[in-house]
Amino acid sequence: MKPLSVTLNNAAWDFYILGTKNENHLLKAISWCRRSLAIEPSYYSYDTYAHLLYRLNMYEEAKYMQSKAIQKAKEKKLNPTKIKDLIKTLNHIKTHSL
């Protein structure tokens, strides 16, 4: 069985992947991300949070959360390719091209 933090993050990511623009659905997914981060602050939850914020046109907050994802990934010494992907996403957020 997956930890609750992973389950919450996966559910939030699924909402993002589905492409919903429904504000209520996105806000619900954000609440799951926040709970996931409260349980275990992980790079992937920050990344999910950034994507959801971006979808809500909250670009400054999205940049901040994506920066936190990169920081956490570096702390965990993740594969450099994964870190490059996170940085690429940050650049897309900055240019509003995600």
C-alpha cells in the first residue's frame, strides 16, 4: 500500500493530467497537494503543486513551488536528468509556455 502522501499527490496529478480547467477541481487537487506536502515534503509534490498553480494562472506561486521542487530534488541527489526536467518545467512556467 502506498503512503498517504503519495496517494494524495497522485490523485492531484491525475486531475492535472486530465486537463481540467475547472477551478473547483483544481483547488481540490491543490488541497490534496498541500496535505501531501504536510505529510512529506517531496520534490514531486512541489512539482505537482506548481503545475496546478500554473493551470490556475498563478504564475509567481507556480515558479516558487517549482523552485522548491528543484531544491528538494537536489537535496535528494536525484538523477541529473530528472533535475534538468524540473528546471525545464520552471523555464516553461517563467515563459508561460507550459
